[in-house]
Amino acid sequence: MAQIMNELKAKINGKNIPIVFPEGQDERIVAAVNRLAKESLLHPILIGPVKGEVHPNVEVIEPESYAGKEAMVESFMERRKG
């Protein structure tokens, strides 16, 4: 399992791939996002409100005050249609 993780890390390292985590209230997700940000493996985006402290490299989006909220909702709905 460690070898697979190391291979995945090597593939994404330095690419700054954005990944959105919509579970800002889940402490386990916040901890995992903080670990990923600390390792600089990707560009984590956490949807708030967030429970706990976040690493400075984590982008937090508060849905209620996010300027692109309507576009974000439309994008999510389009993806759900499959």
C-alpha cells in the first residue's frame, strides 16, 4: 500500500492540482486536507464553514458569501445529471 501511495504522490507532486473537499464540518476531512496542504501535494479547496484550524495553503470557500455561488451550484447540478 505504501508503494502505491508513493507512486501517486510522485505523479501529482508539484502539479498544484486543485481538489475540492465539501466536508468542511468533518474534522477528519479537515485534518486530511491540512496534511495534504502541508505536504504541498495539491491545491486543497475546502467548502466551509470549517470546523477547526486550516493550514495557510488551504483555500476556504464560504458558500453563503462566495461571489461565484450561482455558477458553482449550476456546475454541481450539471455534474449530478451525469
